Amino acid sequence: MRFDQPVLLYGAGREARSTRAFLKARAPDLKVYVTVDSGDAGIDDAEIIAPTDLQAAIEQKRFGTIVKSPGVSRYRPIFLVAREAGIAVTSNLNLWGEYFRDGRTVIAITGTKGKSTTATLVHLMLTQSGIDAGLAGNVGLAPLEIAGKHKVVVFELSSYQTADMAFSPDIAAVTNLTPEHTDWHRDAEHYFADKLNLIDHETPFPVGLGPAAQTNPLVLAALRDPKRLLPPLAPFIADRIASTVSKSKLKGAHNLDNARLAAQIALAAGAGLEGIVRGINQFEPLPHRLEEHAIGGLTIVNDSISTTPEATKAALAAYPGKRIALVAGGHERQQDYAELASLLGARGVTVLVALPVTGDRLATATYAAAPQIEVVEAGTLRAGLEALAARRDKFDTIILSPGAPSYGQLETAGIVFKDFEQRGRAFVRIAEELLG
């Protein structure tokens, strides 16, 4: 990256703020602009360029580089305009690769679901084995925040980040692969390709695959050579991990899969078995991922990060033998809910609260597949929990596992969630108010 021309930050989240700090440290007098699609930029020492003025600014070549935040789709036409004008488009992650990659071991983990848990476990397993490791990406720090602080860096990467990642890791992993974020990527095909850009390299670095990824033909094609696969766990190690997980805070068969994959990665990076066991024992559930609360004699589970039907299936499977009220539904991404509906009865769901807009389709599928389940179609999260408060004899566990993003979803009339974290916090708060 050149520091003799101004820079535009497109986006104003955590990564953009860390990029601004990096630029200020490297070139204190560098002119920096910022563009945000909505809200307050909140970036110190940066001049705002409105989105409507961005094309004119590109034509005038007011800056030489755009640093794009992950939430801003790489497929926006404005980035093609910029590249055609000779303006480079990069990211916080790629700047880290340019300035801090050399001399470090990089472990990069992606997947539709399970990547945060797996990356967190790998980091714990390494540090508990005495290895100087840091955690960055979607969990931990932004890449430029972690900078060069550790010899080993574990990156948890979204499809937004892997899409244009410009350097290779030393070890990579894919937990699973199902359609998601198709609005950002344009369609499922681009999502798959962007996700698998992490491993689809001629450089033969080793790759670990979760069980669902091991049989996915797209993943296997991107792998290119089966010899790249990390070796399977020895039976005595797999048994020790299973025993440890059963006594830990990792719930559900999907988290046992995550722990086994994490152990494969950690062993390849130099961890020892006792460090791996200690890492599992130290794991604390991540916020909004099967986050449990005891409220009014009920088990209240905040799984707001669930944005796909597959994640909801995993959440239900983590509570065998329970009578479950499932709260589901959210932003429409044209995902298929038929299979999920067919599993609800077998998973112990007695009441389904269906929220707009995908809840409409899940409700319709549930009426057909499991007519014994009571379906409550609610307009807001609060209305749904009010309905459950009047039916509390029908369940012992309430799980918010929406199977869809939160965009445009209502807590109450006129109050819209901005992200899954806000949705999860509201769920717990309202549950305490109505059921405590």
C-alpha cells in the first residue's frame, strides 16, 4: 500500500477504526476519507464523502486506495469503477497480510457455522500448550489490532473476508458449507466460491475439514489434493476429547465435531494433548451461541447468532429430551425450511413462535409436517414471548434460534433490531420481564 496518496475507508465498524489507527501510526499526516451507507461515521480525523458523491470523487482521483470493510459487498459496481480508474481496493485483513504476515504461523478457519467456536478452541488449545498465539478476525481482535503481537495468529474468517483474501495461511480449515449471505455475494454460487477462496490455492498448505465439509463436492474440488488433509485423530485422542467435551460447556454433537476439528488443527500447530484438554475445559460459550439462562424455572437459550436452518437444527439437537418452545424467523434469504419443519416434532418442539418474515414459511411447513405442534404467528419478538408466557405449561425450554438474520425484524412495533446481538439481548431481557 502506498502512503503518498489519500486513502478512503468504506465502512465505519471495528475494522475501519483499527485501519484508521494503523494509518495514523504509519503516516500521521496522511489524508483519510470515510464513506458510510448510513449512520454516523465516527472515525477520527477523516473527512466524510457521501455515497452519492463517491463516483465523482473516484473520477477526480481524490484518493489512491480504498480500504473496504467486510460488511460492504465486493460486488458493488463502485469498486469496479474504482479499479478501472487505477484505484486499489484492499481490506484490513489484506493490509495485515502485507505488513505482518512474514515470520508468523497463520491458521485460518471458516465455514458457514461453527467457525467461531472452532477458532476459539484452537486458540485456547495452543495457549494452554504454551504457544504464543493470538485470536483475530470475527472473534478476538481485528487483524490490524493484533498486528505483530504473536508468533501464531488464529483467524476466524467470514465469507466477506475470505472473498478477496490475498495471502495464504499455513493451516486452514472449513467447518461446513451451506448457503448464506446470498444478498452480499449475489447468489449461492458466489458465496461458495468466495468462502472456498481460503483453500482453493496451488500452495499445498494443510487443510482440516469438519464432517459436513468432508463430503461436500465443492469443498473437495477446492481442496484439489486429498493429501492436503490434516491426519485424522488417533482413536485414543478422539476418545479423550469426547470424554472431555461431555463434561465441558460445549453442548451438542456439532460442538463435539468442532472440538475434534480444533484438536486436529492444534496438533498440527504444535499443541500437546494435555493442552488440548485444558483448552476444552476453559471454553466458555460465546455470546448468543446456545447461551443459557435460568429464568422462572425455565431454561432460556439465546442462540440469536443462528441465521440458517442448519444452525437451528443443531441448536435443537443440543437439547434432547426437552419440551421446547422454538422462536424462529427473520430476514428473508430464500433458505429452505421444509427439512427443519419436518424435524421439529422429533426434536421435542411443542410450540413454535414464528416471526416475520421467514417464520411465515416455517409455520406453513410445520402445519403440514407436524400438525401436533402449536404454531403462534407473532408480529414481534415481544408478542411472541407474551404468547409463550400464557402457555408455559407446554414447555420447559425456550430456544431463540431464528434460522435467519435479524435485519428489519421487530422487538416491538417501531423498534427494529440492528444485528443479531441486539436481538439476543432483547430476547433475554423480555424473557426475564415476562417469565422471571
